Amino acid sequence: MPDLVGPLPGPRSRAVRAREHRVLYRGTSEHLAPIVLARKSGFVVEDLDGNLLLDMASASASVPLGACHPRLVEAAITALRR
């Protein structure tokens, strides 16, 4: 399922990481992954540059719930609207 359309990290991910270095505390996340994620569905993540990758780092607490399960998304939207 991985589909690389360009280098890792791509230019958009590198640009965001460069901005993070200017405004965020160093060491917050760049050691976890050099890419910046745009979306996730199931076990696939897509970075800002359109590369599709297998998600090998999901938080263990969210794994039993699944990624973007429609009922969980709706519950989150409802809670945010309150």
C-alpha cells in the first residue's frame, strides 16, 4: 500500500518542520518522524506531499477504537459544537 510520490521528507513537510523549529520548543516531535501528516484512514497515513505510508506508530490507546471510525468522528464533532 505505500505509494511514494516524492522524497521523504518532501518539500511541504520540510517547510513545516523549518517553521516549527522557529516557533516551537526543540525536540517536540521531529525525532518521531521527519514527515508531517495530512490525514489518516485506517492503517494508512498521507503526508503533506501526497506520500502514502503504513502507520506503524499509532498510539496504543487509540488502536482498539480504530482510525476515523464514523461514530467516533460524529461524537467528537458533537462534543466540539457544545
